Amino acid sequence: RTAEELGQMKRAHADTTLAQSTNNDSNQLNYQKESLDAALAANSQMDAALKASSVEVEALRTRVKSLQEENQSLKLMCERCEHQLALTTDRLRFAEQQSSSSRLEVAALSSRLADALQQPKSPQLAM
């Protein structure tokens, strides 16, 4: 073979090697691009999930604040009810004392009346 043929064969071999290397590099870059695209898609999904979670957290914070306000309102209502119960209990005790005192007065008057009825009638009272 001539030197020219050998040179052409070497160039053809170099071109084939270069084409294979370029093809391998292209395949590797395509694979890396697909991997990067998948990672970006996963990142976008995680970002959307994070935003949704942030909205949920804010809604829960609002609900907790609302429940705390409601709890405070109920505590105040309970305090007012307890105060009203104490006043009512005091009034009831006072009424019971008055009732007891009235019963004692009625008993005393009944006793006096019974005593008076057992006394002999004087002629002066008959008139």
C-alpha cells in the first residue's frame, strides 16, 4: 500500500474514532440533561408542595389564634358565671336565713297564741 492509502486509512480511523467519541460524549450529555431535567421537575414539585404546606401552616396559625381568642372569651364567660353563682348563692343563704327567722317568729307567735287561748277569758275581754 502506498503512503497515501496509509494516510487515508489513518485519517478514516481517526475520523471513526472521533465520531465514536463524539457520539459517546453526546449520549453522556443527553443522559446528564435528562437527569438534570428530572431533578428540576422533582425540585419544582417539592417547591409546590412547600408552598402548599406554607399555606396550610398559615391557615393552622390563624385557626389556633381564633381558638385562643375563643378560649379567652369562654374563660371570661366562666368567670362571670362563677361570680353570678356566688351572688346567687349568697342571696339564697340570706333568703334561707330570713325564712328560718320567719319560721321562728311564726312558731313564737303560734306559741303565744296557744298560750293566750288557754288563758281563762276575763269578763273585760268578752265585751
